[in-house]
Amino acid sequence: MPLSEHEQRLLDQMERALASEDPKFASALRGSVRSSVRKQTATPGASAIGAGAGLAVVTVVLGLAALIASVIMNIPAVGIVGFIAVVFGLYLIVTRSSEKKITGAQSSAQDKRNNPGFLQGLEDRWDRRQDNQ
């Protein structure tokens, strides 16, 4: 839902005030917003993966319902169909999660190249502290 004109003016005013009070923080904040927008737009198939996972979960639930119904109604054919639906849904869930892991591993590998690491950051801060004294 887009912001109203009044809300947009208030947001712009707050951004200008923040930039005038603390320009370093404002630039860091702008960088983090840009990187989060890049991450959101970097995986255009992510919504399709999420929709596929939702379909897989629904398939599993319907398969379980068919299994329960087959026990109640004493109709083995419905149970077999339910079992096949459960297995197929679980297969979809596993394949969708592996696709997410692959795309996540690619983006995390890029992040690791850009970020030296937690311990390296602590060492750098320690060195800067030693230099400032």
C-alpha cells in the first residue's frame, strides 16, 4: 500500500532531519536499505518457490485427510491416493527447500566475499582502539 501524500512529506522531512543531524548514520542507513532492496529484487523466482511450497503443504494436508477418510470409510483406494499425495507433497517440499538452499548459498557466498567476517571485524575494531589511545 503506497504512502499518502501527507505521510510521504513527513517521511521526507524526517529523512532530511536525520541527514542533517547525523550524516554518517543516514548514509549507512541508506546503504542497508539499498542492499535489502537488492536482495529482494535479486531473486525474482522466490515468490514462485514460496507458492510451490504452499502448494506442496496443501498436497500433504489433503493426502493426510484422504488417509484418515479411507480409514473411517474403510475404502483402501482412497488411502492409496492419499498416501501418494502425501509422498508427492513431501517430494515437492524437499525439492523446493533444496532450490532455496542453492540460491541462498549463492547469495551468502557473495556476502562472505564482501564481508570479512565477524572475528575479523572484532580484530579491526580492537586495532583501531589501540591506535586511538
